[in-house]
Amino acid sequence: MQELIQFIQTTGFLNIELGNIIMMLAGLFFVYLGVSKEFEPLLLVPIGFGMVVGNIPGVAAQGMGVETEGSVLSYLYFGVSKGIYPSLIFLGVGAMTDFSTLIANPKLILLGAAAQFGIFATFMGSILLGFNIMEAASIGIIGGADGPTSIFLASKMAPHLLGSIALAAYSYMALVPVIQPPIMKLFTTKKERVIKMQALRVVSKKEKIFFPIVAFIVTAFIAPGSVVLLAMLFLGNLLKESGVTDRLAGSSRTVLIDIVTVLIGITVGAKTTADVFLTASTIKIFLLGAASFCVATATGVIFAKIMNLFLKTKINPLIGAAGVSAVPASARVVQMVGQQYDRTNYLVMHAMAPNVSGVVGSAVAAGVMLGIFGS
């Protein structure tokens, strides 16, 4: 009987608290959004399930939690806390990225740069809400809608906020199809939404091979702090474009990135326990993330409209929304919104130019933050 009582006392049924229930329901809601609504299921399903795992009552008490040294989850989380997983994800992203549109129309890189205004707006907002410089810099990267970069910077500068920052970044990445269209429509006219982009010139193989090498050297010199992310991104692209490392490129953009996505999702989710997540700081981070994502989207669209004041051949300002780093979700949203007004208007390839430049821009911004505040 004594053993039976002891067993009952160790079960989750007697140790459950309101915070556990709230976080488990939040995790199940993420799973629902991924499965039923298909909002970035590759992100939301593992993260949501991880939130359920991390909030099972008694997990930490029995030495199984993320924070428990020597547990399986703590070893898996090591790749998050040390920035390993984000680097591997960048390798996979590079191996699936086509920079042809950006090479053919280099002025569109300005749209990716403009969208990074969301990062610095969030940085300033974080300071106003009481976060210190290191925390504000980490929170700011959410404005670029770049989950891996957010994790990378937070692991270096604000590890105690890593779970909240990562969850906010990935949540808004997944909600791109919900958040961006109203903002895009608010800042554009119907006439602007039906502008058709001119066909792009054919980019040679030599250009595709030289681009990742030159781009890496230039961006790494600008932001040495982000050299690992940039190196993996452009190496992945070089593997793809060289034509002699197809096996490596194929593995990087499929098996490797899939495995890392599962690991990063479940461990980040498991990190968001009720005692850590249900705090005033987390609420502030999520509010800042929502505001920054809206600012980044609006800034990209507005800057495209400003560019049109000086261009003879106008660009569709909708593609400015793709300047955030959510690849390729933002480019797909541009295509979706554009075709609501003209079924023959194909914007997705043009939108990929600011989209991929946004990835590079957020990584450079993280390196700049790390160089200024992390040293």
C-alpha cells in the first residue's frame, strides 16, 4: 500500500497546476493550427507537441526536463543553446535558395534591407518596456521574422529569454498568411496591386557560383559576428549551384533540415514551461513581436512605393512585404494577394528577391547587434 501511495503521488494527476493546463492547451492549439489550418505545420506541430511534453507535471521533478543536467531533453537542447541547430538550418535554407531573381534585379535587395527596420524598431520598443540592452537586441531580431537567427542571437546574449523569443519568432513566421495580407492591402491601392513585373534576364551559371562567394565575403566583413550563419547559408547555396555536390546539397535541404527542424521544435517547445513562460516579460515579448512584424511588413511595402517614385519601370509594391525573412512563406503570400486582383499576375519569383535578401539582412543585423553589444 505504501508503494501504491508513493506511485500515485508521483503521477501528473496529483501534481498538475493551472499553469501546466494553460501551456498544454496552448501547445495543442499550435498543433491544431498546424494540422487543421496548415499554418507552417513543419514548425508548429513539433513546437506545439514540445510544449505539451515540457509541461507534463512531474517531468522536471523526476529529472527529465530540459533544465535538468544530464537528461535527454537537455542534451537535445544543447544544439539550441549553443547555436548549432540555427547554423544547420541556414545550411539547408542555402541549399534550397535560388538567388537568380536577386542577381537579375539587384535593386530589390533594398526591399529586404528596408524590412529590417522592424528589427531596430523592436529593439527601441524593448528598451522602452524595461528590457536591458542585451535582452532588447535579442528580442529585436523577432522583427525580421527569422526563427533560427532569433535563437542564435538569444543563445549568445539573453539565454534566459531564449524559449520565449524562439516561440514568438516561430509563431509569427507561421502566422504570415494571417498577419501580412491586411497590412499589404492597407498600404497599397488596387492599381498598385495589379502592376505586372517585367520578365527577368537569364542568370548564367557562373554568376550563380560567384554570387555566394562574393556575398559571403562582403557580408562577413560587415558583420563578423554572424559569420557562422552567413557561412552556412552561402555554403549551402554554393553546394546547390556548383553542380558537382548534388548529394550534399540534396541532403542539406531535405534530410538534414527536416531532422534539425524536429529537434529544434520539440526542444524549444519543451523549454516553454509554465513557470518560465507565463510571465510579464513573455507577454511583452509577444506584443513586441506582433508589432515588429507589422512594422517590417509595412516598411517593405512603403519603401517599394518610394522606389516607384524614381523608377521608370514600376515594381509591384506588394513584393516589399516579402522583405521579412520568412522564406518562402512571405513570397507565397505576395503571390496569393496579387492573384486576388489579377489571376494572370505572377509575383512569387520576383518576391523571392527581397525574401532571400531579408534572410541575409536579418543575419547581418544579428551580427551587428552581437558585435556592438555582445563584446
